[in-house]
Amino acid sequence: MEYFVQQLINGLTLGSIYGLIAIGYTMVYGIIGMINFAHGDIYMIGAFLSVITFLVLGTIGFTFIPLALIIMLLISVVLTAAYGWTVERIAYRPLRGSFRLAPLISAIGMSIFLQNYVQLLQGARNKPLQPIISGGVVLMEKDGLTAYMSYLQMVIIVLTIVLMAAFSYLIAKTSLGRAQRACEQDRKMASLLGVNVDRTISLTFVIGAALAAVAGLMVTLYYGVIDFFIGFLAGIKAFTAAVLGGIGSITGAMLGGVLIGLIEAFWSAYFSVEYKDLAAFSVLVLVLIFRPTGLLGKPEIEKV
């Protein structure tokens, strides 16, 4: 039982990170009907910005860890959001009226560019980060087996819940959320009714990038090492989570992320760790075969 609970905690932690990245995919798809394949690399940039910020703070002798973490979060979110805005302006907006394949090719090209851009600036070697948040709580202990939840895991799960609650409120209760829902239903009609479609789409990219930056900071603190290629696999898994939960559904994206995290954790614990990615993607294949809209997704209604 202790071993099961430990893997459950690990899976929820990992799933929280995937879920935050997946929201960026599902938001963009919900509004413009396209997959932003550069989103995983935006998350990678957020991770690098958090490491760079921490190193700069250490260089100037800033040693108060709680405030340092807040500064890391703020700088990473703001600068990563700027990258997200830039991707929308360069890779998407000029091609919005083009055929559907053009933005997809542009996004893949932007993904490759961002990977090489970071590799040239930061080098190809792994970037380590010393543990910042240590300690935890023993939840269960029996016969030498322990279920342990670190303070960092608590922070990741609680922060994800808070962000999801805040984001749900933004979508449901604010003018920006109403504009996003209007653009999701019919961009042309929303524009005729006074909604600034370009600004709404740009802000959607900005919000998605900000959430990816939070995920990047979490991964940096959790694993303690990053490289320029982490955005590829994490992006694919987050996209899988978005499709699994129902592409276009915010709640589905978080549910899919948690499920992917749990599948990875339990597969690694009870089966071969080398095949954990295969297990996650196999679930995606089964969902696409038997429920193409995902767990919480709704079938698209074609407007005529």
C-alpha cells in the first residue's frame, strides 16, 4: 500500500506539470483550430529562464530563497509570455487566412528554430540546478516501505490547483474569457460584435505561455537538470494529454495531464521503465480509436 501511495503522489506531481502545458495546446486549438507545436519549446524556454534567473540572483549574493523563487517565477512568466506573443505574431497571425497546413508547418519550423536558438545561446550540455526546496512529510510507513511527500511536490500540486481555479474563473467570469469563448464559437461573428479577435488570440498565446513557464519552473526544481531538448518530449506528452482529455476542453487538458502522469508513474513502478512512454502513447491510440473526441471533448458541429 505504501508503494502504491508513493507512485500515486509521483504521478499526480508529474501530471500537474503535463496538465499546465496541455492547457496551452487546448486553448490555442479551441480558438483558432490549430495545434501550436512550438508550445513545448516555449515551456523549455521558461525552464531555462528560471535557471538563468536563479544563477543571476546567486551571483549578486541574493540568498533569501522564498523571495528568490518568487522572482524566478515572475521573470520566467513575463519573459516566456513575451516569447508566446512573438510566436503568435510571427508564426500564426500572417498565415491565419491561409490554407490549414501553412500554420502547422510554420509552428514546426518555429519549434526547430527555438530549439537551435537555445542550443546556440546556452550550449548543448545539461544545465543542473542545486536543490532549492528540501524536506517533506512521511505519510505512511510499514515494513521498511515509506510513502513520502516532499514539500516541493506539495507546492507543485497546490500551485497547479490554484492556477486552474484562477484560470477557470478567468474563462467563466471575465470579459477576456467571454471574448475567448466568443472567438471559439465564431471568430467572424465575434469580430462583427466588437470583439478584438487579434488581441484575444494574442492574449491566449500569452496566457498559455505563462502557464508553460510555471511548468518549466516546476520541472527545473523537481528534476534539477534541463537541456535544450526537454520541450520536445514534454510537448508531445502534453499534446497527448490534451487529446486524451478532449482537445479544446480546459478541464479535459488537466484531466489528461493527470492521467498521463499516473500512467507513467505506475508503469515505471510495476513494469519496465524503458516503456513508460510507449504506455502513455498506447492509451492515446486507444482513445483516438474508441473515443476520438477524448474523455471530456465534444464533437465538432460544422457550421453551414
